[in-house]
Amino acid sequence: MSGLGLLRGVAFFGALALLPYGVGAPWILNLLIFTLMYAGLASAWNLLGGYAGYPSLGHAAFFGLGAYAIAIVFEDSVGNGYLPFFLLPLIGVGAALVSVPIGWIAMRTRADVFAIVTITLLFITQTLAFNLRSITDGAQGKAVAVPPFPVDTYGWPFYYAMLTLLAVAMGVSFYFRRSKIGLSLAAVRADEDKAHGVGVRVTGVKLIAFALSVGITAMIGGVWAYYLGFVYPQFAVDPLLTIGMVLMTFLGGRATLWGPVIGAFILVPAQQTFAYHFGASQVYLLAYAAIFLIIMLVLPRGILPTITDRLRHRNKRGPGGQQRAAASPVGNPVQAAGMIDELRAAER
Amino acid sequence: MTALLEVEKLCKRFGGVRAVDDCSFSVDEGAITALIGPNGSGKTTAFNMITGYLKSDSGDIRFDGHTVNEPDPARLYRKGLSRTFQQARIFPDLSVEENLVVAAGPPWRSLFGARLTKTDRLRALEMLEEFRLAGLADLPAAELSYGQRKLLEFAAVLMSRPKLVLLDEPTAGVNPVMINMMEHHIRARHKDGVTFLIVEHDMHLVMRLCDPVIVLDRGATIAMGPPAEVQINPIVLDAYLGN
């Protein structure tokens, strides 16, 4: 890891870890919890939708799975209040395992078809949540037992849980970028058939990305359910949740480490502001649509890739760039022609 | 000489069109074999079936002594059969160097290791030096010219140390200098023991580089032999110029 990158990570998580001490108002902490939640969700979605290029719209299904797991297990009691957090890893692993056969089938389709297949998964899950009443209590919803946390710092455990899960999602994202998994996924994203043809373990890396992506999503769903205390099918398995993840990742930049986080830190507060000003109506959805349009028009690749591209092109125009052009032999016909003679001579 | 690749009575129909129709030929180990024929004679379709990208309707393909019944490009690639595409297919988002490393067919467990290990970089750099692309190693492949992309694709499929390389029109659409470079690289690798099967429309190149030459017409083999013979074969002339 470059020194600067490490510094950035430490500063970011250090600041966020200290933030609750400086924030008095509960509503700000509440906003922060949701911002971290979406940053984690977008980072998790990015593992599949960004790095692998498989635009899942079904992630809310796994979010709901995690939410219901917590709600069902901790319906009556949460002990000292920290028990549900210890169940989260199990939920993550469980969701990841469940997702393997699902991903294996769903990822036989690509791009738009994959998006449709996964959104179908979302609605199937929602329908199940409505109708499997013996388990989910249907439309009535399920309540989670209230933890005995002190009132002053009630939100803190949830805040740190979300922060930890964001760190996990970003950690996996970082690991992807640094490992051959990420290299293979980039090849899959660019040209899957060609990647398969040159021996890239296409199915394997896709399933790894899918499982990790939805596993983290399910864990975040678990914390969400515990924080809210109520789980309803239409909110636990919510298409808007999926759209939020996608939108934030697109805004910040797909297949980048910080893009989804930036997207979440812009959009969640913005959405809250809209909701505050326009009442709890669905008007903020119009704002969502507007943002989508702006991204498509101005930043089709998202904030981060656009910025890094501009920086790179600026550097290229400098002296370093010229050097690189000269180092390219085939870029210069005269030089290349001389080289051919040289090659010919070597052959004889 | 033993045959590295044998194709027997290969057939492929697309609707009513018989793209490849009872096509048989073999490629000897250590040869640079050309596969030529007029447009639409089934060369690329034959390529796609041999490399596992397309399932044949009937017929046998034997590579390196094994019958390839369930064609799978990935497995064939790992067994030493590589190919390039008519329109060079590279990974534009990856750097030139990464394009090579990803095609090296790394084993399962290395997936969890570093994106580019020292060994990877060294091997890639060696290859890039051979192809005179070393100065472009860190550039995104998207910034390469078309000819450079063709070179890169060729270099990338060599990373798996193949026994047989199928080149689909390696010099189509590139400048004359690049054609010479391509020829040089094919010869150099051939000297190292790689067998080639080349689809090519540049007859000058075919005549000086390849032996034997196989001629396809309407999906079937109509002639096969040294370039000098094929060139004056009346059946071949008919196929190209019409009767």
C-alpha cells in the first residue's frame, strides 16, 4: 500500500471512530449511521457491480435476509445487547453460502438480463417475506427486542457496527484491487468470453465476488434491523435500497475503492435534506432521478475515475508524457522502420 | 512429422448455410500452416470450432493426441492451444503488462496472491521486450494503436507457453511496417518450437511464411500443399477467381 493511501485510510477511519464523541445531537448520529450503512452497502455492491461488472439489482434480497435473521433470532431477548452483533459473521457466511448456487445460475446471464434476473430475486424474496407468515409474521412485521443500552449513547454500538462493516467492505475492495481476483474480475468486466478463452477462472472469481458482496450486504441488513427495531417486508426488501447502492456507486465511480463511499457521503445527507424540506413524501425520488441524469450526462464514469483521468491527461502533456511517447517504438514509423532492418539483420 | 491438430469431417451449419462442410485437414507439429480461402469459405468458423468457441455439428477434432469432444476454450488454452481474433481482443482497462499477466493462466491458489508478483512482472517484461512494447508496459491497453493491440494480443496468448497458436488474420488492417514486425515475431516463436495455424489474406506473406498451405472453399478443403504448388493449382484459382 502506498504511504499516502494508508494515511488516507487511517485518517478516514480514525476521524469516523472519534466522531461520536464530538457529536451531541442524536439526529446527527442517526444520519451518520445511515451514511455509513449506505457507504458499506455501496462498497459491497461495488465488489460485484463494479469490479465484476455484474449490475445486480437484487442485493436488497440479501439485506432483507440478514434483517430477518436478526429479527427472528432476537425477537424476545438480546441479553446484554451485544449478542446480535456476534451473530453477524454467521449471517454473513450463511448468506454467502446461500448465494453461491443463486449466483452460479444468475451469472449465466449478463448485463441487462442479469439486472432483471436479480431484481426478480428481490421480488421473490419480498413476496416470501409477506407470505411465510409463520416465520416472518407477514405484513405485520417483526419486532426486535430493545437492547438495554444507555440513552445517551444508545446509537453508538450501531454506529461502530456500521463503521466496522464499512471497513470490512472496503478491506475486501482493497484486497480485490491488490490480488489476482481483482485482475481476473477486470478481465471479466472487459470481455468475459475472451477472459474465459485465455484461462481466467471466470466462474470462480465471479462467485467469489458475488458471495462476498451479498454476505456483507446481509450483515449490514442485520445491523439495520437491530437499529430500527422493526422489520417489514416492504422496507427490509426494498427496491429503493438497491437503487441507492447502485446510484451511489455510479456517482462516486465504479470499481474504485473510494467511489462508493464518496457517493454515499454525498447522497445520503442530500436525501435526508430533501426529505426534510419536502416532507416525508417521495419527492426525493425525483432528486434521485435528476442525479442519475446528471451522472449520465456529465460524469458517465463517476466522480473519481473522471478526476483521475483528467489528472493523468494533464501529466501526460508534461515532459514525462513526451518521454513515454518516444519510448514507444512502433508509435514512430521512421524509428520502427529502422528497427525492422535491424530485426531482419538479426534473422539472417 | 506427427500431427498436432487433426480435423476430420468437421461440419457446421447456420440455418441453411453450410459454413463448414466436411472439412478435414491436419497441422503438423513444428509447421507454420496457412489456412486460406475466399471470403465466407469457413476459415473463421473452423477456427472457432477448433478453439472451442463454437460447437461443431459433427466431425472430430484431435489436439495433441486427445479427441476434443466437449470443446471448452479455457481447457484447450491451458492444454496449449491459443488463438487470436480477427479484431484484436484485449482488455482495454488493464495495463499492457496486466494484459499479459492475466493471460498467463495462473493456477487457482495464485488467485488469492498479489495482482502482479515479481515473477509475473519479470515474465511480462521479457515478453514485452521481445515484442518491443516494454516502454508501454504501464499504459492502459486502451491507448494502444490497432497494430499495437494486435501485437499485444499475440504476445498475451504466448504467455501460457502454447504448443499451437492460431492466428486469425494477424496482419489485417495494420501498416506494412507492422506486417513485417508480425512476420518477424511469428518466425522467432516458430524457431522456439511453437506450431502455427494462420488465417491470412495477405498472399505475399502467406507465400513466404507458410508451408503447407490449406485452401478452403465453401467449407471444404480443396487443396493442400507447399505454397508454390497451391499457387498454380487450377482448382484454387477457380475458387478465388470464379470459373
